[in-house]
Amino acid sequence: MTAAHVLRALDPQKYDVTTVAISRTGEWMLAESAMAALARGRDALPEKLEATGRPSSLGDVMANAAARNMSSTSGHNVSSASANTVVLPLLHGPMGEDGTVQGLLDLAHVAYVGAGVLGSAVSMDKATTKRVLAAENIPQPKFVALREDAITGAAGSTNISDAVTKLGLPVFVKPANMGSSVGVAKAKSAEEAIAAA
């Protein structure tokens, strides 16, 4: 949905847009259906874009995108084409907004918008974010971060109950390294917190 909104806002007369999709299984591909819809006009874009196209290796996708960029700059220096390439990483969750794609783009010397590797990685891991805020004395709600091994097994229920006692009810339970709204549960009892974890 994010990509569809951004594509709708970009002027295809000003920008040569190459849409690259990453499937839920991690396959990289040129999003041919999105490019075809964009060619018909911004209003032809669907509300939600699907990762459709021929699965390729990352290298193939990048080479194909570079070839499209070079062909659109006929008569111009190829290095100036790559200097004008900017990636908009419109990805959510792990392997998207956690610094991994940003690191890949940094290694490839490709410009991109948004936070860099460190900012993305720290922000994606909510427990790390809270520790950084605490270290800088930035006010925030109380929290308890429990590792996965602390919430499973025989001691798991006890550890969660102890966290609820420390924080008071209600509590919000959330995976530390998923998207901002993924897996959030409000618990009004220790039992609900245990079930949510």
C-alpha cells in the first residue's frame, strides 16, 4: 500500500521509475505489474501492489534496473545515470526497515531516502530503542524487555508475571523486532500477558 501511494505521487514525466518487489519468501523481482500500471498512468495503479514478476537473484534485479536506467539516459554519461539513482525503500518489518536493505544499498554506493543502517536497526528493535532512550534520560513509559528464552519453558510464566507486577496493569505486550503495530496486545491480567507473549 505504501508503494502504491508513493508511485501515485511521483510524476512519471520527471522520474524514470523502476519498481522492485521482494516477496514474502525473500525473492527479489521487478514488479512488472506495477510498472505496467504506472505506464498507463498514475490513476491505473491499484490500491495495493503485489510482488509479481519473474523471481530473480538480487544481482539480476539490480542489473536489470541499472540497464533500464542507462537506456533512459541515452546520450548521457552512464556514471551520471547511477549518480542520479535514488532508492525509496518502501519496506516494512524485518529485512526492510531494520537496516539490512540500507546496509546493502550503502555497500553498493546507492543513494536512498530515510534513516541509515544504525537508525533503522535501533528503531526496529524496540528493546534497544528503549535502552537508548533511557541512557539519554529521555522520558518514556516503564518497560520490561524479556528475551524469548525468558518467556518460554518452566520459568516463562513466572518471568512474565514478575514483569506485570513491576509495571502494573494494564500492560502492552509486543515483539521487540517486528513492525510498529505487529503483534501488539493489551493485557489486563498476568494470564492475558502470558497468553499474549
